[in-house]
Amino acid sequence: MRYAVLGTGVVGRTLAGALVERGHEVMLGSRTKDNPVALEWANGAGPRASHGTFAEAAQFGEAVIEAVGGQVALDVLRAAGAERLEGKLLVDVSNALVVEGGDVRLAPLGEDSVGERIQREFPGARVVKTLNTLNSAVMTDPSRVPGEHQLFLSGDDAAAKRETLDLLAEFGWPEERVIDLGGIGTARAVELMMPFWLTLYRKFGHGDFNYQIRGAR
């Protein structure tokens, strides 16, 4: 399958690399075609890896993973172009974090989410929110954390969520460890988890941890 991964940061490169390792073709998208980070990644990742602009990547991909900061996610997707996202699975892994003077806050806070904003502006895309509640290394290698820890899923399109579950299974997440929270409106809840995650990260000094939800069903 052909994937577009939008964003050249650690999260984007980690997800793109994991997809290439599993036999997919991946184009890493950035603002400019000559982005040196994207070029270095593509040169080192093998023949199934390539790089291009956000628009070129979105055109290339049968599915799109948006892996940029929540504050720029809409701008990146506008650059990709709504017509290139039409009908495609669009996995949103971003968080609405704002860093100001060393402090971190959320914007929007509770009354909206990045996932909802994306779905509203790009109604032709099939948006699924997931993978935003853990470290990028654990996203593609859950065995880094012992136990039956979990992921969360939000989205309005049942078929898109099914495709996402299949993708997550390739990363090592069995379906029974993915909690489907419901529609894209539930993305608010998982985005609100990030300040707590950052507090734990500072406490532990590393990102090899995750949430385990236990209770009667």
C-alpha cells in the first residue's frame, strides 16, 4: 500500500520508517521538496521510501498520516489540498499543544479538538484520531512497555476505523487492545490526556510507558 506521512519530525519519521519496514511504499511530505531531513530519511530508508511536498505526498498516498504539531495541522493539510485527501483514510496523530516560556497548554481546551477541526474542514477525508497518547517509539513497538496497555480510536467512519485497526495490528497492536471511543468528537478526551502524559514523562525521565485501562465490561 502507498502511504503519505506528512511531517518530518521524530513521529513522522518513526511511522514512515515502520511502514517501509513492513513492505509499504511511503512518501514523507514536507513544506519544500528539498527538505534536508526528508531527503536524508528517504536516502537511508530504501527503495520504497521517497520524499516530496505535502501536496505531492498526499497525491501519492492511498492513505495519509498527519504527524505534525496540532497548531499547524490544518495549514499542512491545506497545503496538501482537499482534493488530494478526498475519500482517503486520514490518520491524525497530533496534539493541540502550545509551548510558551517552557509551559505547555492546550488550545483548543475541551470545547474542540484538532481531530474535529480536521474533519469539519475536510469533510471528504475519513479522519481517525489515534496514536497521540504515547511516545513515538512505543507507537510502532508496543513491546517496549510490558503488559496489556492500550490505544484509543476516534472517528465517524466505520470503514476508516477498520482500516486503522489493520494498520495498528501491523505495528503490533492487536484489536482487543484498541479502545474505540466512538465518533470524532471523542478526540477531545484523548487530546486532554497530553498534559498528564508530559507530567509523567518528566517524572519518569523517559517515554517508555503507556495507559492500561482495567475494569468490568
